[in-house]
Amino acid sequence: MYSLLVVDDELYAVKGITQGMDWSEMNISHVFEAFDVEAAKQIFTQSPVDIVICDIEMPMKSGLDLLEWIRKQYPQTETIFITGHADFSYARRALHLGSFDYLLKPVNYEELKVVVARVIEKLSHDRTQRQYSSLFQSQKPQMEERFWQAFFARRMPPYQTELEQLLSSYQLNLSTDISVLPILISIELWKKELTVREEEVMEYALRNVAAELIVQKNQGCVIQDRSGHNLILLYENKANPIHIEEIMARCEHYLTASNQYFYCHLSCYVGNAAVFSDLLRMYISLLEMERSNVTQSNKVLAQFNLWSQRIVSFGTNVRQLEDKEQDSVIQKIYDYIDEHLQKEMSREQIAEFVHFNSAYLSRMFRKETGDSLTDYILKKRMEKAKSLLATTKVKISDIASLVGYGNIPHFTKMFKRYTAFTPQEYRKTNT
């Protein structure tokens, strides 16, 4: 439905238009009247106005003055002018200011009806375009993330034509001549006990904060790729240069804010700006940089021109070595957890045992097993506790100690959360 405002200093001229036609037939639900420019402006502040039918010659301020104001304040409103003079200079000025059309008094209702119908057709088309544009803008971050997920999942530099096709298919305003500076966000430690879902929510929040504190005025995005890596991607070209010292300072600020407000330790691995053909190797080198870092935590670490044959070699051979290596590491973790159920265990201790970075190891473990390390350890402890409760007469306090809980109330709480029974209830039901 649409709204209409009729403006004329003559009462009968206004009433003739507002009451001389059945506006509801044209999907016009609200019809307003004003007898001078100031009254018309007041109506705009109170209600949306889609169409204005306005006389040009009025005391004090003319219809042309009103049109000029509408163009600045409400550019989506369409205006139809009426006048008692056939002088083309009026029409020329009105059309120059953006009037939709121009009619002579006395107004012919059939002519006015045709013009208003054309205005409504234009307004409907414009609304559809705005809705499509709004929908596209709302979907753009997801499309951008999907593009980069597809790009990094390929693990090989695409040919120029393939890249152009990808950019086109995802409707991104990116050119193949840009360079991209990748920054890997590595979440190393949560200071609070979180479920997998809570971790996902916190990571989502951390990506949003990274966009606010690190991307800022630069062109770029923050994504999570299909392997669970959180990446900042900054786009660089001649018009948008990247100043690395400023980016490093933003990363430091981001790290401090994350420590304070998100109860976590994390590191930022800052790469080098790379063209598309080199970007996958740079991405893999950042992963290797994270995986190899077993001594520094909660830092901003920069690669800075460390392109080397070792990195390129790792990029070309990682697919051949990684699966077997990961299988071996996962088995070592299983064995370590089984042997240490009665002791305190942390992600950092396990990572140190297998000589991996803790954040990298946690992400790899979840990808390969479907469980977080914390959930897997809890599951192993609870399953052992269930077995001991059902098949032995060992005291519950001793069972708690055997599965790594020195605090009996905490053991009872975790056991009930896992099984919906207290240890006593479970033993009574299952022995």
C-alpha cells in the first residue's frame, strides 16, 4: 500500500484531487492534505509519504522549493507537479529537480490516474530492487566466507580463469590483482570450563570482535574455514595499502581484550601479504607456524618475509604426510588419556606430550574424532566410573579418585550430568 500527499494553497483544488478519485483502487491507503510548504514538511515528519501531487505557484515558498527539500530529505518520494501556466520553463525546472511528471490545471482525472499508475509501477520496482539489494547485503558476509572456505579447501593455487569464475559465482567485489594478508587466530586456552557449544559461541564472538578491532577501516573479512581455523583476511591494493606495524598493534589490542573479556588466551599469527597464486602456501605456512609453536603462548607472532624452501616443501608434501601423522598422534593421545585417568590432565599437558601446539592439537582432535579433548576425557572417566560402580564393591570415594576426582561432590555432579544418576543411584540400579 502507498501514501499520497496533495499540496496546494487553494482549498478546492486540494479537495478536488483528494476526494475526486477513489485512491484505494490504486493501492493508496493514506491520503494527506497540506495548504503550504511548511505544512507539507510537517506531514513528512509524522508519516511516510510515497507520492506528492503539488502546485508550483504558492505564497511564500513554491512547489519547486518543496521538491528541492524532498530530494535532499526523502529521495525515494516521487513528485507530480500541477500548475495553471503552460510555460515550459516551469516544467523544465521541475523535471531538472527530479519531478516524475508535470500536469496543467484544471487537472484531468484520467490523465492524473495514468500518471499515478506509472508512479506506483516505478515505486514497486524500486521497492523490489531495494529488498533484493538489502537481502544481498545481508547475505554478502556468508557468501564471502563460503568463497574463502572453498578456496582454502582446494589446497592448490587456482588458475586465473578458475579464480575469476569463483569470484563471479560468489558475486564478490574482489579483483584478481589484490594481495591478501592472512592472520591466523589460535585459541589456546579457555579460563572457564565450556561445553563444545559454548566454545563455538565464544569463537563466533571472537571473530566479530576481530572484525571490529583488527579489520577496522581496511577491506577484509574474518572467517572460519572448513577445518575450523579462524582467519582474518585483509585485502590490499594500491588504493588500500596495509601498514603492518598498525596491524600488529591492533592484534595486540585484540589479544588484550580477548584475555580480559572472553576469558581466553590466544595467539595471532600474522603472515605476509600474498597474491592469490601464493596465498594457499602462505595459509599452510601459518598452520605449520602454529603447529610448531610449543613454547610461546598468548602472543602476536609475525612471519615477516620468512618465505623459504622449507615452507614451500611443507606445503607440497603436507597432504602426503598429514593423515598418517594425525592417526599416529590421535592414538598416542588415546593411550596417554587411558594411562592418566586417575591424574589431573590438561590440554596443554597432552600437547606437550605429543610435541604439538595445544590449539592446533585440540582443533585436529575434534576434526578427527568429533569430540573435544575435554569431552573425550570426561567420557572416558565416566565410562570407567560406570564400570567400577556396576562390577565392583569399591567405595565411591575411591572410584572418584581412580578416575581423577579428588573432590567427591564434584565427581557426583559430573557423574549425574553425564548419566542423569548419582553414583549411588547408578550402583543400586546396575549391580
